Amino acid sequence: MVSRRERSAQRIAALDEQAEALGLKRGMGIADARAMHPSLEVVEADPAAEERLLDGLADWCDRYTPLVALDGSDGLHLDVTGCAHLFGGERAMLDDLLKRLREQGFSARAAIASTAGAAWAAARFARGVILEAGAEAAFLRDLPLPALRLDSSVCAGLESVGLRTVGAILEAPRAPLARRFGRLPLTRLDQALGHAEEALSPRLPVATLSVERALAEPVQRMEDIEELVLMLATTARASLEARGEGAKAIELALFRVDGAVSRVGVGASRPMRDPRLIQRLFRERLAVTTIDAGFGFDLVRLNMRESARFEARQGDLTGNGRAADEEDLALFADRICARLGRAAISRPMLRESHLPERAVSLVPFADAPPPDGRGGPVPRKGTTGLPGLVPAASAAQASRTDGREQPIRLLRRPEPVEASAEVPDGPPFSFRWRRTLYRVARAEGPERIAPEWWHASPEARTRDYFRVEDTAGRRFWLCREGLYDGTPAVPRWFMHGLFA
Amino acid sequence: MATIATARETLFALRRQIARIQGTAAERLEVVPADPPPEEGTVLREGGVALRQGLHAAGLLATGADAFDTALGGGLPRAALTEIHGAEMRNAGAVAGFALGLAALTLSDGLPFLWIATADTHREAGTPHAPGLWFRFGIAPERMLFCETARLDDALWVADEAARLSCVGLVILELRGTARRLDLTATRRLHFRARDAGRPVLLIRHSTLAEATAAPVRLLVSPAAAGLRSTVSGPLVGSIGPPAFCVDLDKSRTGASGRFELEWNAHDRTFRHRRPEDPVALVPLSPDRERLAASARPDLASHAGGRAAAAGGQPAREERPADRRPRRAG
């Protein structure tokens, strides 16, 4: 029995058949139940765990259809349109679902109907029903009002005027009902009967293309899974070719015998359809992912989450084409991303900013535009880059004419240093960085960089940068944040970069 | 070809075994790839080391500094693993600068270069800054690829995979501290892959001692005082000119060793030796001498362009309160 705190009293939230046989009911106080049956075993409800369990079940139900939606906290909607024939018809599918759930230790109710509302009612108020299209009204007629997914307050209101079944509402005039009880009862009725549309929101985005294979014998070894990936990718290739597309994000869903579902995904920086390459990416990904195979996987599915136009390119006749090089590089980058994450390999993109930390942004390889216009795939509209980024070549051109010496290494965060200067506005004379004292032999500067008022906070202060060389020949980039201009805030010194 | 390779492997293993029995370091056991037949040109010998002319195309990367190239036997091996060591993390700017100079020498064919580093290296020494690389070494941002990994093993894996790619013009692997995984076997794999791909792999190691590796060349790089900026009216007093490096040749094919002061010339994209007439002291002060020099402040000030002489080693009076305030707060 599961208890739940409701209005400062522990009440029964759920109970099993044995407890039901003892005459206990939901909503009853735990104290009352204990008084009747002192030997009751009571467990505190854990909504988070229940949600996780339902999520896990929804994952598992993915094997029947990609469109699985959560229904409240205790139900699942499966849109099985066009899927039933894969399991030998609706009846066989329903039986299979219930059998497998029972084997996992769940007691579940399920029904199939042509509308979500009717299926909801059939699953809760009947057992194993399959409603044909058009039979909803006849089925719902005898059911009580809660079968229309109405709150208890609305139900109580309707019952107080003598409308106790769905059939009574069906026959009652609509306008007065709507005026008195709002539109909800009628909307629910229309949805159940199929007169009004009802949209289910699936938990996971539906893949543009997916290939799956149910296995008679569960597989456990990763090598076998890699082989299966190759096989599925080979199957998917024909469909991708027919569409003229290549996959950019691929997900592998592994359905374990006991119901757990593992998903691993890889991304490609350019659309790909070669099964061998897909297999290689998954090999890298699986090498670093720990997947508990348990008793094995009995269903393996490859989802193409994202696809883009595939452009076949022709190498030049000399055979030393740049295209092949770029393809090699892209595959190498994809393998690194598959293994170490998307941000592992990046390209610098210059921005038009004088602040050194804003002047460069590291863009993941997959998102960076190709180094030169030719060669790479044509980027889709709106994905040419992050806003504010300029193509590297033109920005480099700009920075070349700029002629400002920049450090070759920039510290992620400027590190505060204790510096002393001869004159307040001048270069430092010595400074202490990371607990070591450095004497400045020579200094150049200042290079004054004002904050970007158009998107900086008003507290941002002007910085003066100095190139300094210490007595051992190390060259550093020090900056003083703030000016000696009579404001109460004292300027502070920072180490920001290292020169060659 | 395969039989030669296996024979070489066997030879290698035997030599290593002999080295172990004799108790000598195994690092000199590098198999020298078959040298190209000596061309008709004359063979110069400088200090007992043969200087072959015209080897630039035959797999050697001349740095442009003659004496340094001579000591290396003509230049750095182009298709090989080269180790560059830095004694301390705070020298990371100079060490990386020297490696980038070599990169700029190598990258003439428009291929990208890949810089692999562990996250802790980046945290300690800073991340590569593309505008600086462009300004000083002329490496365009669109040719840079940076790879940062959380773990050392991942960095080694990426380097292993990258070393065999011929579509990358240069691979830099930057590590910090001791790396047990980077032993003779691992470096030999890197070296062979670099050799097969026909371009260098630079291994930058910070704050660690030299270990036995398969790299044919090991250089210890430390910073050196830069020269003065040259202007139309001669060197500009008190300015910081092109970067200079102090390079110790720790291990090479020729067996030569020595200390060289090199300066990077961004215009010609070559290294050159520091000339004696360069206005800054050639040998940097060692750390213990540094302390002495700090006490003898006027000496230092004179070569620093007389900047600090008047201050007498003390901050100016009006600055003191400002200087103390954060200390009190902290």
C-alpha cells in the first residue's frame, strides 16, 4: 500500500488487490486503515520515482511506435497508426504488449480505439477492448462521467443535475450544458467521439527515417551491435539515396530484454550515408559509453534524427583533390566528437571586437563554416554561423591592418596580480603572479581598450594593457582595469596573456 | 617492404635488449631512416659535423639559423616526432612560441594544423589566441584546429589518430607534468605515424624531466630577452622587439649539443641567430642570479633603457595608498 500526504493527513494513494479485499479504499486515512488492520505495510509515495518509471515504460513502448506520449502520471498514449501490421494486427499487438508487461511484473490495462479519448476510457473502464471506428458512442454510452476525463468537481456538478452517464450528456441539449458547466465536458465528449481533433505530443521528436531489426536471440556483445549498426545503415542507405539526403545526427536505440532502453547518438559535420563511416562513428561512441547489456538486446533501431541534402562532389582529375582531404578531416573530427563530445574539436572564429576575450570564439568543428567557400556543403539558411560572427578570412584581413600585437596564449580568466608601478598610470615595476615575484625589465604600452558600452554592463571599466618583459625574458600581457580618475574604485591589475 | 619493416622491428627489439643488458639509455637507438645517396655537392664539416647542403627537400626542415641547423645535421627532421621541453609552466609562452615558429616554417601548403592539449594545460598556461598566432606567426585562423581533452589518455588517443592523417599539416600535442602513458612505445608509435604521413608531430612537454622517448630530437626551450624594435632611425630604446628563444639541443641525431639563442623573424618566416651586436644581453640571467640582479637594481636599469633608475626600487610616494588598499582588503 502506498500512502500520500494530502491536506496534512496521510492518506492511501494506491493499494494492491489484497488491501482492496480487506475493504480499504483510496483516499482513506492511513490512521483509520491501521486501526482496522494493524498489520498493513505502508510505503511513502515517491512521485519522482514514479515519473522515472513511467518514462522508462514510455521508452520501452517505443518499440511499438515512435509516437509515445505521456498521459498524466499514470498512463501512456501510443499512436499506433500504421504500426499494427508489423505485429500481426491490432489484437496481436495488444496481446503482445500486455504479455510483455505482465512478464516484467506490471499489471497494465490497455485498449485500442480510433480516438485518444475513447481509448483512454476503454483502457480504464473495460479490459482489452479494441474499438472500431464509429463504435465509440455505443461504447461510451453506459460509462460513468469520469470516463470523459473530467475532474471530480465537474462530475459532481453534472451528477447533481441527474446526468450520471456519458449517454445522458450525449442526449442532453448542448447549449445549456455549455452555459452551465463550461465548454470542457462537451469538448471532451467531441474528442472522445472523434468530432474534435486532439493532438498528442510525443515525448521524443520523430526521426525522419528509422531502421530497426527485431532479433530472435538477444545480443550482448558490442561487436555484434556494431555489425548490426552496419547492417541497419546499409538498409537506410537506399532510402537516404532515394531522398537525396545524408544523415547529420544518428541515434542508436537498444531495447533490452527486460525493458530498459539505451540510446546513443553521434553527429556528423557533413551529411553522410556510407554505412562503414556510420559504423566507425558508432564504434568510437560505443568505446566510451558504458551500456549495461544485461541479458541482451532484442531490438535494435537506428534513427536518423537529422538529415540534410547530400551533395556528391567530384574530385579533380589529378587525384590530389582538396575535397578528399577535407572529407578525411571531417571524418576525423566526427570521430573525435563521437568519442569526446561535440566541443572537443573546434575552430577559432574571429569577431569584430577589441576586447581580447570577445575577439575570438571557439566554434565546434561541426558548426564552423568550411574554411573556404568552395569544397564544403552549402550551409542551410540560418545556420551560416552564430550572429555577430564574421567570416574568418575577412576578419583576419581586418586584424592584419590593425597591427596590434596580441599574445599567443590568453588565460581563460584574467588572473589578479599584485603590481606596483612607478607612476600610477604607468607600466608596472614589479608584480606578483601565482605567488612569484617578477621584476619588469621593459614594458610597452599602454594600449587602452574601452568597454563595449553597447552590451557591457555599466560597471565595466576601461583597461590599459601593457606588454612587459621580465628579467628572465618572459613576455606577459598585463592589464590595469580602471583609471586613476578620482572614482572611488581602485584600479586592479590582471595577468591576461602570454607572448611568444 | 613488409619484410624490411619486420626485420627492422626485430633489430630494434634486439638493440633495446642489448641496451637493457648494458644499462645504457635506449634513447639513442633510433633507427636512422635510409639516408638519400650523397649528392655530388661538397660536404661541409663544421666542428666535426657534416653539413649536407641541399637536404631541405630530403626531409629536413631548415630553421634558417645556420649554426643551429648544422648542429641538427641540416635541420629538424620533417617527418618525425620532435620533443620540445619547457622547464616551467610560466615559460609556456616562449615554448609554444618556438613550436609555432616551427609550425609556420612547415605549413606552407595550406593544410590545417591541429593543436591538442589537455584542459589543465589550457587552464594553467592559457588557450591559444588566434589573433596572436596570426599576428606573429602568420597562421591564418581558418587553418587552426584546437582540440581540448579532459584526460591525458584522450589527448594521446587524438594525437595517435591525428598523427596518421595526411590532411593535417602539423600536429602539436601539448602536455603538462609527467605522463606515464607516454612511454617509449607510445612515442615510437607517434614517431612512425608521423614518418609515414610525412610531416612533423611536435610534442610540447611542460615542467617535466626528459624521459626516454623515440623522438630523434629533443629541444629545451626557455625564454630569452627580446631584441629591440627596429625603426627607420635605428633600434628603439626600451622597446620589446621580435620574440627570442634560448634553445638547448638536448638530443639529436648528430649527437651534438649546445645552447642557441634564436630570434623569430616574422617577415621572412625564419629563425635567425641573435647577433652579438644585438643590444640586449645574450644569455638570460639564471634564476639565482636574478635575485642578485634585483638587489643591484641600477645595473639592470641601465640595460632596461634607464627607465627605473630614478625610482630607486621603491614605488612612488603618491602611489602607496593605492597600492596598499587591496592588500588591506584581502
